Amino acid sequence: MKNTFGNVFTLTTFGESHGPAVGGVVDGMPAGIEVDVDFIQHELDRRRPGQSTITTARKEADRVELLSGIFEGRTTGCPIGFIVRNQNQHSNDYDNLRTLFRPSHADFTYYYKYGTRDHRGGGRSSARITISRVVAGALAKLALRQLGITIQAYTSQVGDIALEHDYHHYDLSTTENNAVRCPDSTKAAAMERLISQVKAEGDTIGGVISCVVKGCPAGLGEPEFDKLHAQLAHAMLSINAVKGFEYGEGFAGVTQRGSEQNDIFVSAATDSPLTPHPSTLTPPPSTLTPPPSTLHPHPSTLHPSTLTNHSGGIQGGITNGQDIFFRVAFKPVATLLREQETIDAEGNATTFTAQGRHDPCVLPRAVPVVEAMAAMTIFDHYLLSKLSKF
């Protein structure tokens, strides 16, 4: 099984929804990074269940225990081990699902692949496993903070209720001001009403999370198969319930012409907030490096900007210094609190009604998960870029 994410900065996760704990091991974290435990816990609190009436009623403190790799408040460069203990499992709620395959869940596919499965809350396929991603993502965010790179995700659509503008039109600092995590208070109220209505009907609803990465230097991403947008897509599509990913103009751009889509380069001041200086990325040139040609100035002397950003900050799979923005589509949660038809492990047709505590809409709690996966991807490629230069 592939339980490890990343190339240089890696996360290996373990645990199940109704086991004793979930946790992980982060490797590749540079030494000397200041670790703000309160910040890590805050990120987990944004993801934890039971935080509002539109999320699952499962009550978990989700307190992180950092086991290794940190000494006197800073990373040591050694693997960082951590766990978050499960304390409020109601495993009996799943007894009626022991031999059933729930529609659109991983029950059948896990059983077919391994010949066994943990029916309690989905076991390894449960969204509770994303706890480990949030902890690792918080560590990556702490490192990115020192590089001036910030990541902000927000709910931009629930069902057919969607924001009408891109992120430039909203104050993203207000995202945490409501339970839906939407920066438009009017739309947020409508989204919350829809989720409450769907929940009362025993049904679920999906939507879209948008994300913006600011301050990312040019030059991140690898050619051909590890283009940065491909790696971001890989990260996002590995999140439970994700069905789609697009960056920049995405699918909306297919109706336009190249003359409308091209991002024109213009000169910009070196202190432009949209074009961070790549000196934070490129170490001093070696004494063996010949002087740069007057016809080909060293990249560190170039600080272009673009009139538009239809590319979403990535061109040729490599960052160009502009904002990175992308959207992630989440399907409706597969667990419905109403009667459904299915089959059992013997192939017999039957009906069942799910019990337990479930989210009617995953988006509010998925916002920090999207940020975490983006942070890990960006920081991993920052470290990769350092290895690619002398």
C-alpha cells in the first residue's frame, strides 16, 4: 500500500477511524524550524468534528501528541512522529454494516482488493485519517511562513449556491467568521441554510473549495511528469470525496481564444508583492560558475510580472512568481441517514439505513485539509528545487 506522500518532505500515515489513534511520521523537515504547537492544534481544531450544527456530532478533542523530532521548540532534522488519539468512537453504530457494501463507499473495493475490511466508520478509508495530513500540513505551513508563502482556502460553492467572483473580490481573512468558511457572509448564510435543510432530510450535498497560494517564488515544479499543477492535482485528488481539480482559468477558459488567455509579461519592481525575489530559492552561485553572459542575464536579476494571471501562477509546470489558485470539487458525502438498497457479501439484495454521526456536507471541515495538502506539495517542491541547483 502507498501510505507515504511527498519526495523530500514526506508524510507516512497510519491508523483507522475507530482504532486507538491515527498518526504519522514526517521526514525531510529541515532542522531549526520553530514549532508553534498552538498553531498546529489550531489547524486541527478547524478540521475536528462537532464544531457546528452543520458538521458531524462526533465529539473529539483531537489533541496532537508530538513524539519525536522536536527539541526545545525547534525541529532537529530527524523524523517527527505524532499521534492523535480516538476517544469518542461509537463502533456499535456500524454493526449492521459488517456484511453490507454501502453505495459509493470503499467497502466493496477494499474487500475485493484485500479480502477483508474494517467496517467501523470506513476504517482506513475514513476521512478521519486526514488528521495526519493536517498535522503535517501545519508543519509545512510553519516552514513556508519563514519564506513568506501563505495558503488560504475557502468554500466557494455548496450545491448550486456559488460565489460570483474570484478571490480578488473578497476579504479572505473573514473566511473563519462563519461555519461554512466562506468569505461572503450573505452567501455563507444561504449555504448554511441549504446544508441544514439537506441534513434534516437525511441527505448530503457537495460543493467546491477554492485555494490561493501567495508569495510563492518562481521556479518550483519539475519538468514532464512532476509538473507542479500535476502534483497539486495528485495531492487534492487523494483527499476523501474529491472528484475534480482545476487551476487557473480551468474549464472556463476553453471558450476563450489564445489572445484572451495569454498572460503578457511586463517589467516589475523587485519589491513587487506579486513577484517575490528568487534569492530565497537560489543559493549564491559557485565560484566555479562562469560570469553570466550579457545576452543572457542571470535569472535572479529578472523580476517580471504579468498583466493577467489566467495561468494560475504555473506555466510549463513551473511557478512563475504569481499567485497560484485552484479549485477542488467535492462530491456529496456517501453516507445517507435514510433507507438505501444494496447487496451483502454473499450478493444478496437488501436494504439498510446508516446509523451514527456523519457530515451532511464535507466542505467546511475540508478547507484546512486542502490547505494542508497544498502546503506539503509547495514545501516539498521548494526542497526539491534546492537540490536541483549547485
